[in-house]
Amino acid sequence: MFRPAVAIAALTLSSLAWAGEPCSVNIHGTDQMTYDLTTIKVPTRCKTFTVTLQHPGDMPKNVMGHNWVLTKEADMQAVTEAGAKAGEADDYIEKDDPHVLAHTRLIGGGEEDAVTLDVAALKKAGGPYVFFCSYPFHSTMMKGTLMLGG
């Protein structure tokens, strides 16, 4: 005997479990020079993972611009120094910097940008991983940890 109520309940529970581990995250960079997340966990099942940076503030990127940059923890300082030299025109990212694992473009208030990570390539690179804003001096407050398999 087919019991539709049981099938619907099972589908709903399955959908909720799946929705609990998305292969993406939204992170906000604000006019107060903060991110709203300090930890991002990439679920084990994800082959790719998308980070969408949103800037809910009002300030333009030349005043309070933000990006999202991913490196190994040991490479963060070198990447921020090289980015400062690269300047705003290059989104405060040195072109073809081998230490930059992923990044968004520099955005201002009301804008957003996204980057999709290849999880296998990240595993190969090895961690620990840190994300930050490379706009000059922002990384002192705007940084966090990205963890694989969380």
C-alpha cells in the first residue's frame, strides 16, 4: 500500500538535510570595514564552492572598497603587500600572483561579485587557508578562516 504522507515527509526531511550543506556562501563587507563571517566551512560533498561577496553599504569602492581574497595563511602578508603596490585599478591584487588561490573583484556599496573555488585544487594546495580584504589596511580587521570538509 502506497502512503503518500510518508513519502512527502521523507522528501521534505531529505530536502532539509541537503539544504543544510550548500556549496555556496554569501559574505558581507560593510562600510564599517568588517565581514559578517569569520569562518567559512566547505562541506565534504562539494566539488566546487561559490563565495558571493556583497557590499550592503553606501560608500564607493575608492573610499570603502572590498574584495574577498583566499590564500594560504602563510602567504597573507606577502599578498597584501603586493596588492597595495598593484593598486585600485587591479583590485589590490598583483596580477598572476601565484599565492592567490581565488579572489573577487573590488566592489563598492550596493555591488556584489562571486568566485567559484575548485575544492580538489584547494586540497592539493594544502592549508590552512585564510580569506581577507586586500584593500590597504582592511585585512587587519577583515579576515577569517576557510576550512575544507567542515
